[in-house]
Amino acid sequence: MNGRTNSHNYARIYLAVRDALNTTFSNLSIFEPQMVADMAVLIPRIVEDMAIHIPLHINRTSLKGGLSLRTSCVFIHQQPFVECDSFPSLTPQSVELGDILFLRTGINRGKVVDRRAMLIQVKKTDDFNKAPDNINQYHLYSQWPPFRYTRASSALKNKPRHITGPDIYCGAKYLLIGNDASYIGNCGNFCCSHQLCLPTYAITAMPSTPYGASRFYWSNCQCFITELVDFILGIAGKTFRNPPPPSSRNWDRVIEDLVKVTAIKYSKYIERAGGIGGQRGQGELRLTGYLSDMSMMQKMGFRRTDNEIDREGIPPREAKTLEDDSERGGISIMEFVVNRE
């Protein structure tokens, strides 16, 4: 399914995404100002809530015409950090590669026909025209220079990568979240014209202005509801190959890096959670073919017990407490598996 579906299916997917995000962002006001200012507190909470509510709403949605849609997520706080020689500031020395990775696997009659990914960096702001406060993070997302992993698993640490291509900005974006009244209701998309906008603004955007310019602005701004629906339909995000070419250090390889390090981290969490008698798995989790069947899941440390599977695809909250000083890494990954019979 690449952008083609009937009005019933589109409406069901749209409303499921809207309701999930509406629930996710409706509680931002409960945080005290000090907590809102602390990105280490607020951003993981936003990502975790999305990881819970999107699968909860999507997996309850029934579609017509032989189409099915399932969503699963692995949520782990620790993330791979990267550094590069061209960072404009001495601090921070390394930055997050992203807060959440969306994956989309399209299946037609049992065959995988499309793989897409979208890497998201979340930013909380109450001023839509304000430049990001992390100049090195902005440099990474605006220039995509050669970089290397730093705070990551031992298998990835110091590995060089260089993402290139004319459509990279379709695959890696900022997600801006806030309460800028001048923006709410003026996104110009379907949700705006039908009064379906979220109580806060939540939009994806591409960095468009050199850092330090006298006037800052974003480009290609898109309501997050519309962006995510388009991604599910296969008309947003950036395609990737699985497996990547042997010598690749590009987008395909980075997606593989993030999936594998997450699988390893989640496997370690399961083991620490109590061994075979206490594992909690993700029965629907495909992760773009790396974990496409139970035998592969078991090889990567996923073990399934009927009484422990979260059938809505919601990750266990305890996973966020995983700590491993020797191998820091991981990222929150959510995959949409679209199947047409």
C-alpha cells in the first residue's frame, strides 16, 4: 500500500493517529515549569507516551479491502550518541542521533514490497520561530556531515557513518511541540480545515536557516498527524534496503545499526527481568525483517510466553530502567506493518 486506500481506511487511520497523539500531548500542562524546562524529563515522557498510545489506538482499528495494520514498539531510554569533527561548538561533544525511529514495512500477498524509516528529534518549544538551543544537534540535522558513534554499544563505538542523498531531509526531521497560539489552527492541512488539530501544536519540520542567522525559520512544516498518516500510507519517510549493501555507511546501514542495538538492549532487559519465566515480548514486533519470525526473535533474545505478551504491542514500562555502563545505547523504535492480502 503506497498512498492508495479508500476513504474508509484513510479516515480510520487518521482518527486513530489523531486520538493517540491527542492523548499523548494532552498532559503536557501538568508538568511544573522546572520540569518542562528539563528536556531530560519531558522528552522521554513524550516519546514513551507515543510508544504506548499509538499502538493502543492503531491496533484496535479495523480496515476494509483485505488491508490490515499492526503497530509495535520497543522503548528504551538510552540512545546512541554521535560526534563529528565539524561540530560548530565545543559543547556538547556528542549529541543524540534521534529520539524515536519510525519504521514502515509494506507487505503485499506475503512479500515485503516497501521499507521506510523516519528518524525524529523531539523539541519542546513555546516559540515556533526560535532557533534550537543545541547548535551541534542542529548542525547534524541540517548538514548531515560524516559522524561516528561515541556513547553506543561496543559493536558500534567509533564506527563511521555518512548519510547522503537528495531525500535525506524526508527521513530525518525535528518534531516541534508547544503551545504557540499564533500557530495552532493555522497549519493548513486536513486536520486544520476540519477542526481536528491537537490542543498543542505538534509539527515536523526541516532545518532551513544557518545557525546564528538574524532571522530563523523552519521549512516543509507538516502537521504531525498528517505526517504520520502519510508515513503509514507509504508516501512519507525515506526508503531503505534490508540488508544494506556490504560496504554501505549510509542511511541503510544507520537504520540497521539502530535496530540491532535496540534488539540487543531489549534482549538484555528481558534477561534481567527474570529469565525464561519472566520475559515479556512483543508478539507483533517485526522490526523490518530482523525479527520477522519467532525463531529469529529467540536468537535475538525475544522469548514468547502466552501470558506475558502485550497483545496491543505496547512495550513494558520497565524497559526504560535498563542501565548498562559497559554498553550504553538504544533508541525507541516503532514499526507499522501494513499488510494487503
